[in-house]
Amino acid sequence: MVALGIDIGGTGIKGAPVDCESGTLLAERLRIPTPDPATPDAVAEAVAEIARHFSWSGHIGCGFPGIIKGGTVYSAANIDKSWIGTDASALFRKTTNYPVVVINDADGAGMAEMLFGAGKDRLGVVFVITLGTGIGTALFTDGYLVPNVELGHLKVRGKDAEERASSLVREEKKLSWKQWARRVTEFLNELERLFSPSLFIIGGGVSKKNDKFLPLLTVETEIVPAQLRNNAGIVGAAIAASRGQQRTSAFTANMDL
């Protein structure tokens, strides 16, 4: 099955058609800047622009930077606060004229990595962590998704972890890779203390430079770079669309379900 995957981020919105059986993009992805302010109407128009670019008619999935329940937004840390309480699925359907499945963006990236990337066939407690404008976390236990964990807001040294250790913070504060790695390590150590994970998979835009910082992370848990890198959110959103909202809420890393 083919679906259009769209990944809504704090600084960019990107999308592409995806072969959901193989997890491959079927066209060069389109990226447009996230509107400022990123209000519901402005972001919905950007989503519609991506659909028009691909002359799309059919299933659409969107990864969104916030807690999503039944297509409705319940948090908005890295996007305009007016999103809270908005039925994003209904809004995007209105602007694209097609049904749209909306999920948490980190959950989407995690789904893609568990099916086609570094998490394939891995059991136990697995975290897929995206380091970007914020910190996204997707939690899996024996291949099953625990949705909307949003552990980038876990307190580390009195602040949300993403306020200290996101990729954006590294750039804004001009931290060296070593300085930033210490901050990321503190966050990962806290996840180890709370969840005793089997595997950390590190994704997001910075994952393409994993050789700069992964060797500097001092954790007991096995840690590997994401294989789908910054396309994981697009692929995961498309998978969500192909499976439908009900199946997504009980996601397991098994393409037969």
C-alpha cells in the first residue's frame, strides 16, 4: 500500500509518498518551513500544500509534535498553543479533502524504526529518541508502542530535558559535541534509571552526524543510530495512515497485523 506521510516539526514540515510495505520514499521529499506563528490554520494550509505538490488523492498520515488522542491535540510544547483542543484530523481532512490519521511525531518515527530500521525484531524495552527542535521519545515493549510518552519533558537538573539537550539547544548555545553529549547522557541515564531499557535508537536530524557524539555518550544500555534518520517521521506517518487510527493506537512491529 502507498500513503502520503507528512512530518510536522517545530522548524520544518516535510512529506513524501511512501511504500508502506518496504518503508521507502517513492519521490523526493518536499520540505517547507513551519509557519510562524504555527497556528492550526497556517499549518493545515502547509499540509494541504504538500498534498497538492504530489497531486495526492488517498491515504494521508501526519506526525504532530504533541500528545494526540483520537486525532485531537492535547499538548503543544514546540508549536502554537492554540493547537491544544484542536481536532487535527478533522482540520487536515477539511484542507486536503481526504481522511488524515494524526499521531505523535516521535511515535511515528519510532514505528518506522521498529518495522524497517534499527529496532527491527528487537524485543524488550526499546526507546527511539529524536533529537531536533525538541526531544521526542517513542517507547516500545516487545514491539508494542506505548503512545504519547513525551519524555523529552522529563525534569533533568530542574528543567525539561529538551531545554538542556535538544539539538536546537546545542546549536543556539554553541555547545561542543563533548559538552552536548554530557547533557544527552544525563537524560539517557535518567531513562535507564526509570525504565531499564534494552536499546536506545537515536534519530532526528542530528543522527546523520552520529559519529560526532554517539561515542561520547556514557550509558550502560546498547545505543545505535537510527537507520531511517530524518525520514523516519514521514515513513511512520504513512504507516499510521495505512493501518488506520484504531490499529495505530495498538501498534505492534508486525506488518501482518
